[in-house]
Amino acid sequence: MLISEIGEVQLIKGLTRDIFPDPEVVVTGIGDDAAAVKTAEDKLQLFTKDVLVEGIHFLRETISPWQLGRKSLAVNISDIAAMGGAPRHLLIAVALPSNTEVEWIEEFYRGMKDLCRICSINLIGGDTVRSPQGITISITLIGEVERERMLVRSGAREGDLVAVTGFLGASAAGLELLLQGLPSQNEWEKEVLKAHQEPPLRIKESRILSASGVVTSMIDLSDGLYKDLGEICSASGVGARIFASSLPISDATGRVCRHLTLDPVSLAVSGGEDYELLFTFSEENLARMKDLSGELEGKIIVIGKIVSKEEGLKIVDFQGEETKLTRKGFDHF
Ligand SMILES: [Mg+2]
């Protein structure tokens, strides 16, 4: 059935079935002119928004509607996690061409609602409109964080260590498989494809890191290490040195790279969409971080060090030689 056949009221009724906003916090949700939620006095509210346009941010052929619904929300959760906070409320607007299949948008909502349930996020409002061409999705996610636990990009200091919460480059390897139209037949191909279509959630990691009191700056890896570490450096007025041999590149990513003759370091540095957390902490807190890493099943991986602004952004290659970090990883020529 096409959405043009059922009308907006029926469509929204169907899409917002089985959502269960927390009645303790949500005073009015979907069904009134605006949502009303209670806020905690000792916390800061966090707001983030993302717009996804078909043909630019996603292709309907390379991701299932369930995965797209999940991913649209997951990338916003990642931004809230990057501040050390927890996601709370969600507003969603979709613009749909009238020839969209009802099943497509239902599956999209199911992916989003499944994640809402896992992460205790209240879907409190939104809008559904007609689009002359292509699907557009706009998500606003509201989160909260204890005042003293909020983490920003500007706190990195010279001598701090740089760490990440998981593998780098897998999502980019998955995207490459999709763009080349290659089927994913084996375990490692499926693994990188999943990294791209179903990005990880790092709320638990974020909350543990923000409670530790030792993280000096944090950002989520949406645009790739090169760009996002660059953001921390420019906000903090520092430089950084990354060790190629410390970059966490999964076995699956390595295999796919060999198969497609891609450089794994280059994917890890500028591939993007890993949605891991990138953060810094003072070297004297390394033991504390190692304890936390145990709690997080080893998901704290030190990849470099903060240096002075004058030293810039550098990478130490596998031969131990230091060169400028570039979009390609390193470039000796
Ligand atoms: Mg971000």
C-alpha cells in the first residue's frame, strides 16, 4: 500500500503505536500541540539535530528501512554521548513522496522505536509531510547530563593521552563494499557491512567516562579521526601525535582492505561514521583508565598523545617515522 492511500492521520496513528513515554517525565507527548517534559534542576539539557536527505546521506538501495530508522537515531545518540550525557526525548520529522510504501515507513519507525526502547528514549513528537521527491528525515534528540559531568572538546592539554572506544575504519570498509556493489558473502564482509549500517552505541562508555572525572575532552567519531581529532586540537589549542601501530583496525577490516586493495590506515584515519568516542586524559590517570577499560571489556584504546599546537597533527608510521597526519593517513611523497 502507498502512503497516499491512507492519509496522514491514519499513517501517524499506525507509526506511533506502541510507544511508551515515561509517564514520570513526559507530561504530554504525541497528541497535543506540543510535548511537555519535566527537567531536573541539577542537570543540563543537551540538544542535537541531524537531517538526512535521500541521495546525499543515504541510498534506499544500500540500507534497509529498519536499519535506517535505527541509524538515524543512533548518530544523534552518538552526539549526546560525546557530551557525556544520556539521551532522553526524541522528535522526528519525515518528508515522504506520496508513492512511498507504507511498509517502508513502518519498518523505518520500527528500527527507531526498537532503539528507543533499548535506550529509554521517549518519542514525544514530530511531523509527517509530503515531499515532491525523495525522503528527508530530521531528528531532534534531547539529552541530559549532570552539570559537573559534561565533557566538551576544549579541555585537552599537552601531555594528555588520546584514546578511542573501539575499532576504526570498519564502517568505511562496509561503505566501500556497498558502493562497489559487492555482495557480502563471508563473516568479515558481513561484519564491516554491519559496522556501517548498524553503528555502535556508546552510551554506557560515555556515562562511565563522564563519571570518571579524569576525561579532559571528548568528541564522537562521525567524520573520521583526522577531522574529529582536528576539532579537539583546534578547540583546545593543541596538536596531537597518533601512532599508526596503535590504531585499532579489526581483522575483518584488514581482510576487506586487502581484498579491495585499500589502505586500512587511511580508512581508520579519514573513513568516518565509526561512531566511537574519541577522548583525552592525563597520563597520570592511565592506571585509572585501565581499570575502567576492564569494566568496558577493553574498549579503551590509547592511540596517541596531545602535543603542543606548534607541533601540529602528526602520525608515527610503522617504521617509527613521524610525518604530518593527512586525510590519507600518511603521505611520504
Ligand atoms: Mg559529533
